[in-house]
Amino acid sequence: MGDLAGGVGVYGGTFNPIHLGHLRAAEEVMERLGLARMLFVPSARPPHKQDGDPIAAPELRLSWVQAAISSNPRFQADSLEVERAGPSYLVDTLRTLRERLAPARTVFTLGCDAFREMDTWRDPKTLFTLADFAVTTRPPRQRGGLKEWLPEGLANAFEIDEDGRSARHREAGTRLLLLEITALEVSASSIRQRLREGRSVRYLLPEAIHDDVIASGCYGGAPRATDGSE
């Protein structure tokens, strides 16, 4: 993994809303790989968004990301997808960032569930040639590894090591790494559900955005005053 030291991490996603699990995953990936910084890139119009799933406005989610990461000088927010017209396709984002960040290596970070669905994303074969990928999993580790999780039709492009935790693209030379990170039982969907039910989300959301997320009313239920008594 030492060949990625000094690279720039890219953490993409809806961040609907950003939560402590996102921040901890980014911190651990940076530490494990020796990355110089991590860019958080909120998607504006995620192509895989499910109908009926509430999603806050792109500009609002971007502002929450900016506030949530403001205390970490190695975390930065990038408005690339929010400013770009049309759906937020990762292949377009990685092309832009690869050119912008060169000669530093670009390391895209995502969870294993999203990784296993990458054959449904736009131009998946090209995606793996544009960046290195850090795939995060939480203990107890899900069964299988990169060999089992690589979508069918993509596995032949990689040379996978014996323990299934790293691989190298045969043509592009990009890396694919499986990283086990701290298990935090928090997800954006569970936070949205709790908000719909009028339940506390304190210590699940970063303190810097806690009150604003509740007051926005984006995820159902009436906006509530947050006087610290929640």
C-alpha cells in the first residue's frame, strides 16, 4: 500500500446527510494508505437514487459536508458534481479529478456494498483505469473478498492476490484494496428514519450540522427547535 502514500483520497456519495460513519471511514482510509488529504464530493443528482427516498437539495448537502469537515485541515469539500449539469456520473468526476490532481494518485473510497454493484454504473470498465479504489468493510468482515465481490465481467481485468485483499489492474496498473475499518452502527438511511419518527440523532450526526439538519425538515416530520434538551 506504500505506493499510494501521498495520494489524494476522493470520497463520493450522496451524503444524505453526512454522518460520523463517513468521517471515521475517511480518517481510517487516509491513515492506512498514507494519503495527503481526502476530498468529499457530494453528488448533485445521483443516478441510483431510489424513487420516494427523501434527498436534501445538493447545495444544502454540500453545506453540511463543509461544516462537518471544517475542523480537519486534511478534509476538503469539492463542489464539482453540484456545479456540473446533469446526473452525477462517477466516470466523469474521476476523469476531471485525475487531470486536476496529477501527478498525485487519486484513490476513490467506497463501501463494499456499493462496490459490488459497480457493474450497473456508467462505463464500469473505464472507472477502474482512472483511479485506485479503496473498498471499506466493517468487522465482522463480510464473507468473501475482492474475487467474489468484483462484478462479473470486471474480474478478468485484475490480478488478485491470494488472500483476496488487493489487486492490480492488468493494463492501467491501478490498485484495488480491501480495507477493514471500525464498525460504527450508523447509516444515512437510519438517520432519516429516526428523523421521520421524531427520535434523537445526536451523536450520530456531526455536532456542527446537527441542529441545521433537524431544522431543515428535509427528511420528513416538522422542523423542531433544538435547544440541547433533545
